[in-house]
Amino acid sequence: MRFLIVVLLGLALLAGIVVYLLNRPSTGSETPSEGAMADSVDSPWWTDADRLVDVAGVRTRVRIEGPVDAPALIMVHGFSHSLESWDAWAEALSADYRVVRMDLPGHGLTGPDPQARYSVPQTVDFLDGLMDALQIERATLIGNSLGGLVAWRQAATHPTKVDRLVLLSPGGFSINGVTENPVPVPMGVQFYLTQAPQPIITAATGALYGDPAAMAPETPERVLQLMRGDGVGQAMIERLRVFTLPEPTAELGQVEAPTLILWGAADVIIPAAHGAQFVEAMPDARLITYPGLGHVVHEEAPELTLADLRDFLNED
């Protein structure tokens, strides 16, 4: 059973299956009139710190916390995740930093991209467009799994916009046969993303942790409810259909920003051995590996990982 879970999650490059509710209003505001955009989404996951930002036609849920004039930290979640993945880190860091989080296209309260732009290069364009829309000229990028892949490629493509880079179990090197060409999405993965019952959701979500007991008790139920958001599961399937991992060494060599890489030694989604490959390929990168932790170290051990993050951010 665990092997099946690992295969499904690995193919999906899951940065944690902590997906939440997409519950759009049924009053007609779900599809804003031409030239207009709703001010909020009717959902228990919406907060006063959230806003909707148009990014090249994608109605994007963004959460911004912290002092307006503080240095910006932009946190990018992984596949099937949402901005809630960063709750512990954001709460701790928002006293000193301007913390910006978003739901990527095809995820969470952002929901599907009307133009189905889900490839990795298109997601990098999305992140770059979001920075422009928010008038953020330069920031520290923090990304987990798919979010890490997007973050380092943004740093390689737009080096003047990235001050520092923090990668948590990032995507990059080939896994599960994915190379410059995508692989077919197995029916089991499609079923998981659209129809899986609670026991499978619970087991798969727990597999992201080195110790499943570290997972919050309410997480599996939230995952089950929120993965059923209108069009979200199908959008994730469409993302997997165009997901590629071309050999990254040359592009990683173009990353100029100082980089901190954090990896759980018990990660069953992306091998921890990839961390050394990142360090070897990047001009200015260091790696911290955590014994016993899994794929989402920021969720599994927030205090421990925050201490290392703060040391890195405080360096001259």
C-alpha cells in the first residue's frame, strides 16, 4: 500500500497533498462580468489578508502579511498544495518581513487557469507576472517541491528580481521517468486527484511526513473537502500532462542568488540525494539535510527549519 502511495505521489511531484476548499459563490459572482473582478471568494479559507489579483487573466488568490516597507519574502507552494502550506513560517516571519503567498493556477481558491497554462515555463511566467502586478521589484523566493522548481527557474531567468533563494525539496532532476518529455498520467493518479476516498487521502498525506504522527489531525479531512473544488482536480491532471523535468544543470548554473536548500532525509517524493546535485550545479548554494523528516520540512518541523532560515536571511 505504501509503495503505491509513493509512486502516485512521486509522479505528481506532490509537495504535500494539503489541498483546500474551492467553494465559489453561487450568487453569480463566481464568473465576474467582463472587465470586473470580485473582491473576495466566499470560502472558510478566505481571510482579511487575502486579495484577488489578476495575473494575465488568472484570478489569483494572494495573501500578504507583514510591514509594507519590510523586505519581501515570496512563498511558492508545491503541487496540490495551497498557500496554507506556509502558515507556520508566515506567522513567525511576518513580524519582520512582507510575506507574500499565493495559490498557483489550478490550485486552491485561484482555481483553474481559463487558458490552461500549466507547464513549468508558464508557471514561471505567472510568478514573474505576479511580482510585476504587486510591484515587487526584488524579493527572496521560497519554494517547496514544484514551488521550488518554479522559484529557482525564476531566479535563473530573472536574476535581478531575486535577492536570495530558499528551496525545500525542490523539483529539478528527473524522477519517475519524467524528463524533457512528460509521461502519461496514470489512472490511479487521476482517481486520487478527483475521487479518492478519505482512507486514501489520509494515507497519502501522511506519507509526506517522515513521521505521519506529525501531521495535524484535521489535515486529511481538509484535504478531502478542498481537493473537490470546482475544476481543481482536473486542472492538476492537466498540469501533470505537460509536466517536464529537462536536465537542469546548465540552468541551475545561471542562478546568481545565494541559495539555501533544505531537505528531509526521509523524503519519499524526491530523493534527498538530489540535494547534493543542486549544490554541485549552483554557484552559491548550501544544503541542510534533516534526519527523519520528509518532503514538507517546513510543516513537519517549523521551529527547527525556521532557525536555519533566519540564520540564512540574517547573513550579510
